[in-house]
Amino acid sequence: MTTRTEERLADALAARAAAVRADSLRPLRARPERRRARAWRWLAPLAAAMSVALVAGLMAALGPGPPSLAARGLPRYYVWYASSTVPARLQVRSTSTGAVVASVPDPALASGGGWEWVGAQAGFRTYVALAACGHCRRSQVYSFHLDRDGRVTNMAVITDRTMPVSAVYSLSPDGSRLGYSMTTVLKGRLTTRIVIFSLRTGRVAVFRGGLGRRGFVPVVRSLSWPRNGKYLAFAVTLCPRSGPPRSTCSPWTVRSLNPAAHGGSLASGSVLLTTHAPVVINQVINPLVINPAGTGALRMSVQPPRSTANQTFRLTSISLTTGERTVLRTWVGPDIEALYATGGVVLVLSAPGRVGQFPSHRFRVIGLIGRSGKYQPLPLDRAGD
Amino acid sequence: MGGAAEAPVTGDRVLAADAYDLAGLFRQHHADLVRLAVLIVRDQPTAEDVVQDVFARLHAKHGRPALPGKELAYIRACVLNGCRSVLRRRAVARRVGRYRDVIGEPVSPSAEAETIRAESRQQVLAALAVLPARRREVLVLRYFAGLTEAEIAATLGISIGAVKSAAARGIATLAHALGEGS
């Protein structure tokens, strides 16, 4: 007789294994033979250094380029993950060159803890980051500041409260509140809740329930704040409680929550936007966020759905008042694009991967959308990865 | 010469020279073996490396595995050995603080967990991940690969009684961790 545990185990193993697609595996490579180091090996870095010096000289000789991002009111630096380090490390990058200018010190956690999440306050000078240790299941919330040259200062633990690790976080633009959503299994039922935690007073407001229908479960994505911090927005879709893993869910609805409330139902705020197309869950990570001005939503969609060869991502701006849609940019290729609202801007992220699967590498920042609502590509210097 | 050696080539081309049908085994079982390795080492790139190493070594040996007709079982055992080596290296790295195990790659700043249904599966996989290696291997071979107790015993080189014991204890631990214990 098969027990419930055995059924769940078989289901979990099959689901995890199904994520490994035969057509995504690397072809077999012949092992390269190890070659002895050559005596002239030092020539390569010398040539590279001379090339860099030559390019720098040419750029200086040809005069100044277009105005820097900082001159256009965009942040000079931003903090993001190093692309491939485990545990995750944070780096400070220049928005104008994409180069790494500093590293954020590792958190003081035992057992090899790393950074799980980072969010910026408006201006991208003050940050809040969550450090966690996978084995000891502890977490700490840090705050740090960047000086004018992008160096990290005033790093400190700002709360003793243990925060959940597998949650979706969003920092309010003034840095005073941390919103997070998480789904847990309580008494055999999936329960979604959004928590707004005041970093200044320690007050916790829990929003739970109110959106489900019989046989359906709400799936929450894309927490975001408008620049004025008046509400916390989230995207929600209703998915069948049972059925195939990629069954179709209801169209996305963007709703708001009042951060000053003491908690309540997930439906306690207002509906900001409702889309029309049904959703295949997990096709796009963070599909809908509020734009920095709070006047519209930014949507990342993929066309055609679940194509693996040439997945086309489209970034669209949708007005909250008129519903008018403007396509800001499209990407065609093998990379997954995603949105992340932080510090009063929306970062556009990219990682190698396929639609419907979580990428195996960390996202990189490839652009941002500020108050103007225009897409601004950001350079990326891979040297510091 | 070196450049040619580093260029990616298909499994067929690499394995074509083998006396027995290693290329056929690769074609037929590569994905399943990677899936098996993923369930043990818990990340796909490492799993692919393990399986590739096994096939590359077999090819380099130019020889048939010791038990004719049981090539797949032999390769499966090699993959599990490779996974054990990875886990041993990780354990050492963890002791010196250079490795933190991740259950489900933390991929985005938003740290999205998985789909809503996967939350429940994640709990199961997380509970599986903390089991002793032998129990984990037995459970994966039984509930994913669908092997019989005798086949698992042959693959792992242990007795059928040890397989039964590891499976029962593993399931009991999982049930307790998932709150399903009686």
C-alpha cells in the first residue's frame, strides 16, 4: 500500500526530474588535453592591457560621449549579485560603465551564509539586504550605505527578527517598510500571505485570505511600491488547486494594500489593473510591477508562449487610468527577461534560460525604467563577475 | 589540434569508436541519468558534469563494463559514485565555509520560490535533502527510477535487507518531517 508520503515523494521527484529537459542538456564534449604552460604566457595580459590603454586613449582624444546616467537623474551606482558565486555575494556596479567598483562585505553569519535578497531605497544610496544561512535557517536584515564613490559604509544589522528565506521581498522607496509574500502549507492547505514589516517600529501587518475561490488558490507575484510609497502593489492570479502543473490560471490582477493598515484580507485594498489573457503560471518571473510614477503598470510578457528556440519577451507599459498600452522594448533570444521594482525604479533583468524554467544562473541587470517611464539600457562589464 | 579537441561534438561522434553500443546507451539514457543525478546533487550543471564524466571515462577505457548485459546498471552505479564524490567535496567546502547548500537555486532578487504547487514539492525535496546519503539514494532509485529492491541492492552494492531498512527509515523520517507521521 502506498502511503501519502510515498505519493508526495514520487510526485516531487518526478516534478523535479521533469524540469530537466533532454533538449536543454549540453552535448557531450571531448575532454581537452591539458597543455603545459608556455613560456610566453605573460604576453596575453600585456597585450590586453595595451589594448585597453589604446582604447582609453582614443576615447579621451575623441572627446566626451553622451551625458552620463547620473547627469540624467539616474543612480550612479547600484548593488547587485555577483553572477556565479555561492554563497551569493553583492557587488557595487557603476551604471555608466557596468564595472564593479566595490564589493559588499559578506554577512557575519556562521556556516557560510550569503546574501539572499537586496533592495534599494530611492536614490540607490541606502540598501537593505537579507542574509541567510541555509543550514542553520537563520536570517539577518542588514542595512548599508554607499558613499559618493560607491564604497560601502555604515553596514549594520537593523533587526533581530528572523525573516523567511523563501519569500518575495520588496523595500518601500523610503526604506521604512519591507513587504514580503510567502506561500506555506498549513494543515495540508496552501496559504498565501503578504506581510508588511516596519523596519523603524517593528510593527507587523499580515494580509491573508479574501482572494480565493473554491478549488482555486491565489498565486502572488511582483511586489512593488510606487515612488511615493503610498501602497504596496502585487499581482495575483487564481490557479486550480489540483490539476496538471502548468494548468492555465486566471488573468493577472494588480491590487494594492495599505501599508498603514494593521493587516487584514488580501482583498482589503483596491484593484489597480486587470489583464485579459489567461496565465500559464511561471512563464515570466515577476510579470507585472507598478511603474515608479504610480501611473501605470509595466508588464513583461512572452510571445509565443513557451517557445524554446526564439522566445520573444515584450516589455509593455499599461496606463492605470486609460488602459492604453505602449510597447517599450522587445527581446528575442534564449535569455529570460524579468522585472524587479526597487529604489523607485524598475530594473530589467536577464539570465540565460528557457521560458517556463527557472534560470540556472543569477539575473543580471540590463536596463532600468525611471520616473520618465522610458527604458534605459545599462552596460555590463563582466570583468568583475 | 587543441582547438579541435575543445570543440563540442555530439555524443555519437565521441562514442562511435566504442566496441559496444555506448553511443546508443548515451542517446537513450543520458537525460534520465542527468535527472537521477539532479535528484542527488540538486543542481543541473553539476549533474550534467557528473554524467558527462562517466561517459567520457567509459569511452576512454575502450572496454566493456565487467557485467555484459548490465551496462546500464553499471553506468547508473558510476553516476551515483560521481554524485557521492560531489557531495563529499561539498561537505568539505561547507566545513571551511566556502559552500552553502541551496535547495532550489535562489535565482532572482525577488527570490521567488517555485510555482504554488512546487511549494509543497519543495518541502518534500528539502526533507529528502537532509536524509543520509544512502537513504536518499535508495529513495530516489525506488521512487524515481522505479527499481526493485534487488536492482537497488545491485546498483549500490548492498544487501536487499539494507535496501529495505534504508527505504523504511527514509520514508519514516520524511513522514515525520512533513508532519504526516502517525
